Amino acid sequence: MTQKATYIDLPHGITVIDAEYGTSGVAALYLMQSGDQVAIVETGTNHSVPLILEVLVSKGLDFNNVRYVIPTHVHLDHAGGAGELMHQCKNAELVIHPFGAAHMIDPSRLEAGTIAVYGEESFRKLYGSIRPVDADRVIEAPDGYTLEMNDRALEFLDTPGHARHHFCVYDKTSNGFFTGDTFGLSYPQLTSAEGRFSFATTTPVQFDPDALLVSIERLMSYKPDVMYLTHFGDIKPTQNVVRQLTTSIKDIKEIAMSAIDLTENRVGYLQEKLLQYVLDKLAEMKCEQSVELQTSVMANDIELNAQGIDVWLSRLTKAKAL
Ligand SMILES: [Zn+2]
């Protein structure tokens, strides 16, 4: 049986679609409509492409209406389906951070790097094979770049910290940002009476806590009403949410520093510390879900976060030794 798309129409012509990244509720992608034109922010994987078509068709549109495909950065849960989607959407251009463009045009290094982490079999199951995008259909969007799509105006902000090839997309119409991973992650099922739980994502290999804090401050200087998170869905950037997110970055840095001299099983140590941190925070917020569910919702991100912090610590140590 082919999978049916799960999606929610938000205000301002924006639709959030579950990319079904491995399973439901993990990664989102967004469809943004202006008249007869559509931009798709994030692509999920090749498996997400038929889901996008289903949502387009439900709105009386198809792949020909897609004007822009916009992954926030080239990590494969965001950009894995870009080549396949561009292949289907003949009128579309791909908009990407200047540091990510080469990886979209020739995805072989991206593929090899991810296979090194996941192994060939899991890679193929999750991503299939990554199609290259024609160089003449790629727009590189540096900081301050703007785009118009009918009466919709988009602005691109360079937002390093999670990755150097990361931008956030400001949509004037909704006064909102498509934040990719810059504004952390927040899974709706961990929401408590005290609101959404928000946590930074430090995936390998370019985590930089100080840059991430500056990027978040820059986003907030726009006084946005809404953040469209990839993991997962729209969220109001309340003071409470911003405080949780920035505190998590500072606390992650502290946890990292406590492990800088560890020579054995540093990733395991970090994973344990991060899980405890997350569970403590959720308990403080009186999250009503069981610890088992909290752990299973966060497990994958905690593993990736621990790996990313480990890489960052190695970089710090190397820089010190020079
Ligand atoms: Zn990422």
C-alpha cells in the first residue's frame, strides 16, 4: 500500500507536510503558495516526493506549479529528496546556501559521508540514491538575498551554528521564519501545560554553539510571530521557548566541556548526560508523557547531538594544540 500524506494547512498559504523520514512526526517539509506558484521548503527524502504531489493535487496544483525548492541546508533529512523533486518539477529552481550548492550539484561526497555513518544498507533504505541537480538550475542565496514569488517576498539569512551551509528563510507575509535546525527542535507530543519543549540540535559535523546563539538572536531581531521548524511544525517563539533553547545551548556547552579530556567512549558519556538533561527539563516542565515515551521521542536526536558535540570537542582540542 502506498503511504498517504499527513498534512495540516496553516494560515498564510502555508502547509506543513510530514516527510515520513523513517517514521511519522520526525521531519516536516513546507509548501508555501502564492497564486499559481509554490515554493517547497525542505524536501524530506525521495520517499517524500509522492507525498508532496498528493498535497499539490489536493489543492488543484501539480509539480509544474513548483517555482522554488528550498532546502535550509544540505543535511539529508532536509535535502535528501532535492534531486528527485527537481527532476519532477521542471519549472523549479533550487535555492541553496552558497556552501551547500556544490553538494547538490554533485552529491557523491554527501552520499559517501552519510554511508560512512549509517552503513550502505540503512542508507539505501532511508534515502535510495541521491540525484544530482543541474548546475544551471541552482540559485546560491547568500546572506540578505531576496526572492519574490507572485506577491510573496522571501529573505535569506545566513545562520551558521548548526551547520555552516545553513540559511533561514524569512517570509514577510506570515512574519515567520523557516528555521531548518537553527531554532532547535520541538516535538509537539512533549508539550506540557507549561508549553512546548525546545532543545538545540548539534548534529555533526559543524556545530558551533557561539555562532548558533548569534544566529538565534538575529532571527529574533525580526520579532517574528511564528517559526516553522523542520523537527517539528510551527511554533510561537515566546520568551519561554527562546529561553529554553538558548539555555540548552549554554548547558550543552557545559556538558561538552566536562567531557573534553575523556579519551574513551566520549560519545556514550555525552549521550547519557544529554538524556538526563532532557528528562530533567521535561520533569521540570511537568511533561505528562511517560519517561519511556520521552526517551524514545528524543533518542535519535540525542545520539546525533552527542556525535556532533564529540566532533566539536575534537576540533577545539586540535585548535588548542596548534
Ligand atoms: Zn541539520
